[in-house]
Amino acid sequence: MRRRKLLQATVGGLLLGASSGCSASSGGGGNNETESSAGTLLRSTAKLPEPFTVPLPIPAVLRPSGTDRYDVTQRAAKVEILPGLTTEIWGYDGTFPGPTIESRRGRQIVVRHRNELAVPAVVHLHGGRTPADSDGYPTDVIKPGGSRDYTYPLDQAATTLWYHDHTMDYTGPQVYKGLAGFHLIRDDVEDALPLPRGKREIPLMITDRAFAEDGSFHYPMMMEGMPGVAGEYMSGVLGDCILVNGAPWPVLEVSATRYRFRILNASNARRYKLKLDPPTPIVQIGSDQGLLAAPVEHDDLPVAPAERFDVIIDFSRYAVGQQVTLTNRFGSGGTKNVMRFVVARSGSDDSRVPDRLAEIEPLSRSQAVVQRQFTFERNGPSHHGMTTWAVNGQAFSPDTIVAEPALGTVELWKLRAQNVPHPIHIHLAPFQVVDPGRTATGWKDTVDLASGDEAEVLLRFDGYRGKYVFHCHNLEHEDMMMMANFRVR
């Protein structure tokens, strides 16, 4: 509770006032999708468009402002997401998603973020091997009118990262309003592979949202002078409108060739199980932290919040003129579909998927110098009458350190999920899942756990010294204290 009072003083007053327009919690209630996703369905009162009528937007690539320097402004903007209605977003450079940053492995860049919002903000480069002072610790806020330089050494393999807000207690509503964007790292290993590129390499940021009647984002903030999501939604906010790159159920015309899609689940709480209809294999070539050693074929692809999947879809398996729908087997009603592809034309294609993609050094239990166990579960009401989500029974405090790994070591962490599914994200340290499933291969930074599941992960702490966090990436769980600190010494 001391933490909550601190945030009320430094963050809460500003954000609660600014959020009042999107905080009504009516329209929630029963939800038959909670078997796959923790949360409560928030229904739109706005008229939603027919699926597959809006073209897929592609986020713009950000131009540098100087040598290895970039400038991004966080600001409110009015945009048309639902046809005929205007939605206020909080966006990086006023767009949702924000502009894509493309960089090279080992070439340090500096990104200056200026905050023109009415509330404090924090920026986290999700999956980045980043020094602690640029990692986006939840209380390292950029005040309204201020700016901060984030230094990214980018000493890591080519991969799909993303940047998003990470403000303590307010990550959920601020990401929901639009503060998310792609950051792609490229390197010589990936460049040498004959994968689809150019216009046939497309990032797909999948989110779900609910809309009020006037087109504004609908999010159930608690309004009684205390930060946090309204009680019935503290298990997670599930929207009834699926957006891809900020567009509702969009459509993309493709040629009958291979395409590379960088899939990101940037939803607050919703999990997806993606499948093509008519079916064809989805070929995974990469995970959270870069290329796999070898491609893996999937009939369907479960994707938890914050996970990334780098995949190839071969549209030459379909006839020209055919419609192909990317469906969500975890969805119901409008959330059963994600987007549609239309095979509009034939095309030449010199790309292929090699049998070997990258060299991956396997970690082993024998390398682990320490074993730790962390359980993610709901806490009952405290003597303050407040229910929280917790790690090992403890609600988050910036002052509590639960692990102190030594730089250059490997540790084995046993992660267990209770009550509901929890996607667990660990900052800084890439990890490998022991005895992985078919989607948890390669280097990861987020692991998806169903209720009652346990995963053993081997983490390599070879980045930087300092204090970092790990947490559930169901953003409502994170905001309700399901987060903990570790310090690399």
C-alpha cells in the first residue's frame, strides 16, 4: 500500500483525471472465452464494421534524426479506427501502432522519447538486452513535458522486439490507448538467408479493444482515487473487436508466393490460437529472441500476450482469387476471426525456407549455479481489503529484491501459474525452456503458462548489472502487483 500511495502522489492524480473519458465499466459480464484467456469480456457499444472490409495498414519505419539517433514523441491524436468514428489514441508520434524502428545488431542507438501526454510515461524495449537505466523500470517516469534518452547497445541476434509503456500501475490502460510499436533488429546471419523480404515481410500487431458509442476506447479504470482496473476486470480486460496493426479485422491482398509475417500479440490479456482457413501449415522460423535452429510447421499457433512468432505462409498453395482467413480458435463470435488474405495475383518467388536457420547454443541443467521457484497466483484480500496478484505470495514493491544472480551465470527458474493462465516475461535475460513444447523453442523472453502449469527455464545473465523486473504480461495482473525485482550483481 505504501507503493500505491507513492504512485498516487507522482502518477495517479494526473492519469485518473485524464482517463475519466474511457473508464466506464458497464458492458462487462459473462464471458465464454475465459477458459483460454484470463479476463472478462468488455463489449463495445459502438457499431463495429463488417470483418474484412478495412485494408491492413503497415506501420511506417522511423527515420533517424541523426547518426544512430531517433526521436519519438508520445502524444494524443484523433484517428479513424472504426469507419465513420473518431478515436483518441495515445500514440508514439501520434500513431497506433507507433513507428517501427529498424536497427543493426551491435550498433548502439539512442532513442529520445518526449512526453506530450498529460500523464507520466515509461518506455520498455521488450526483449532488449538493455542497461538498467534504459530498460524502462516502472518508476523511472518521463513527466509530462519532459524527455528521456534511452540507450540501446543492441548486442543481440536479429529478432522482433517491441516497445511499449511500462508505467507502474498504469501499463494496462496506457498500452490499451495505443502506446506500442515494433523494433526490429537485423544482422548478417539473417540477411544471408533466402527468406521473403521487402513488401513480403510484414509485421502484424494483434490486439483486442472495446469501443464506446462515440468511438473512444472503452477501458474500465477504477475511479475512487486509487489506481487500478475496476474489480471485475482485474483478471484481465478482453475486447470484442480484433485489431491488426490498429485496423479492425483487416484484409490484405497477397501474391501466390511466400510471405514472412512477424506476429506480435500486444493484447492486454487475450490469448490467440491462430489457424488458416482453408488450412495450410504455418512455418515458424523465429521466436521472441530470434531465429530458430530449424523451421517448425504448425497446424495452429497459440500466442500469449507479448509473445512473438516469426512465420512463413506459402500462398502458392492457394488458387489466385481465393480468400484465406486467419482465424482464432480461442475466440467466439467476432473474436473467432483475426484478418483475411486475398490471393489477388500470381508472382515469381525466389525465396525459400532453409533446413537450418541459425546456430543456437543449447543450455543444460548442469550449467545452472542456482535453482529458484516462483509461483504466480492471486492473493486474497489484505487487511486493507484489497485483492492483488502476487509472486510467491508477495505483491510488488520497488524495494524488495527476490533474486541476485551473478553476471555471467546461468540459473534454473521454476515458474508456476495458479488460478488462471499467466504469460511470464523476464527482462534482460534470454532463456530456454527445458523440455519445450513445439512453440517454446529457441531463445525466449516470455513463456505461456496455463493454470496449474509449471515451466523450467534456463536463464543466461550475460547482459548488464543492475535492477530489473519480471512479471506476468497479462497487463491487468502486472498493474495489480504481479511483478518482482531481481538484481544482477
